Amino acid sequence: MKICSFNLLVYEIIVFLICLLSKSDIVHGRHCRSSIDALSSTAVKIEPIKTSRLSFDSLSAELHDGETLTFEFKTTSDSGILFYTTRRNDLYDVVSVVLRNGYLQYKIRCKTSHADLMVPGVLVNDGEWHTLVFARKQNKAFIKLDDKTHFRQYYVTCGGFTSVGFGGINPDHDGGSSSIDELKVQSGHFSGCIRNVNISTGIDAPPHYVTVSDCH
């Protein structure tokens, strides 16, 4: 019990320092209130702390036929979950983009399709801003990195996605499926900055921030 209490105290001190450095207020002892807004050019920094993440937990419509996810990011991390998408009440269906040795890897885990596709030639952990677009057209999906399209013809048989997470796994999803478990173990936590997130479906609630700060 004393060890758990000590770890919690250390965690809250770290959060306090993050909030202090970002000139933010602490909310409920563990979260920061700030003017940061991932939907704007005011970038959000996902910290190198296991719990730090950004998520859009309820999209207004499914991310499916004709819908797009667009955002900008910068990082110096070699690995980590840049983003992942899930379906409500079906956590097996997951599409994600992760960093692997500084390159992007596009991971598809649907019940009838399974693929790991590396985006070649572009190291993205250079500390510079990059733009990523994920789009679906019926059962075809592609990603576009800095205006170059990859995997336009690749099939994604998952149904429409209802949430998008950046940085790490939502604790509510932890252990929910073999796809989630694999993503967490193989890819780990992402640390870096996210801005100008645009999800064409719209969102039912504001972005959810946990232990993040301003990106300077």
C-alpha cells in the first residue's frame, strides 16, 4: 500500500510540473486545464508518460465510406502509437499507424484482413512537422504522408470506426481484444506533438486530454 501511495504521489508531482511548465491549471489532481486545442494550430504535446494521451471517444458518424482523418504531428520518438481507430462494442477491428524505428507502419487488423505495411523512404522522427491523412472509400483505405499517397488499393474489411486515439491505449480498451493487446505490446507509447486534427465525421464531444501539455 505504501509503494502504491508513493507511486501515485510521484505521478501527481510529475503532472503538477507539466501543468506548471505549460502554464495550465490542475484538474482533479491529475489533469491539466489549458487553452490547448488539438483541433487548431495550438499543438498538444503527448508526454513520455504512459498515461499521456489524446482521444476522440465518440465520433458523430462512423469513420467509413468517404470519411477522412487528417492531422499534423512531429516527434523525435523511434516508436509508439501515433493513432489507432476502434469500433464501439467491437475492439477486435483496429486500424492504426505507428512508428517503428522512425518510420511509419500502417497496421490493419480486421476479422478477414490482416496486414503490416511500412511506409518506406521517409524518417518521420526528425522533429519536423508532417501531415498525415487516413481515408476510406468503401472497403479500400489509404494513408497520405506529406501529400504522397500510400496503399490506395489496400482492402480494409472492418466496419466503420467510432473512436480515434493518439499516443497510447485508452484504459477502457486495455485487454479488450488480441488486436489491442498486440498493438500495445508491439508499438508502445508515442511521445510528440499533434495539431490541426480534422475528422470529417464530426465529433460528439470535445477532445479528451490526459496528462498533456502545450507543444512549444
